[in-house]
Amino acid sequence: EFDPHEHPLITADLINDGIGDYAAEHGGKFPSDLKGLLPKYIPYEKITPSVLGMFSYRRFSPTSYELRFKDANNEEFSDIVFGKEGE
């Protein structure tokens, strides 16, 4: 059974897909925060607001964002980043 805590890369990919789906329905604009993705854009029961807290999300502009993992000390991982730069 899928556990987001044991599979953070898969979880990040699901969240990133949800961000893209949100943007597709909102004129290419990304959400202001990750909680706006639940449950419509991330329809997995196992991905809850507490799971979203495992990630750092920054929307730099309506068309630019960055999604990163956070470790147990709430520090961002710098080596794996999802995102899109604005146009």
C-alpha cells in the first residue's frame, strides 16, 4: 500500500502533477499554496495537509513556482527541485 512518507519522490511527482492540473484549469496560473490542490487536483486519500507539510512550495509569480522536499529538521533539500519558471 502506498505510503507518502516512504515514497517522497512519488509523492512530489503527484503533487507536481496536481499543480499542473490546477494551472490547466486556471489560465496557466499556479496555486498560491498546496492546500488548494486538495482533494480535486490531488485525489489520493493518503496525501493530506500534513503530507503537504513535507514540502516547501513557493509561487514566485502566477506562472512560476518551486517545490522542494524538506527533511526531518524542516530544512529544504537542494538537490531535487520541481518547478517552472515564468514566461
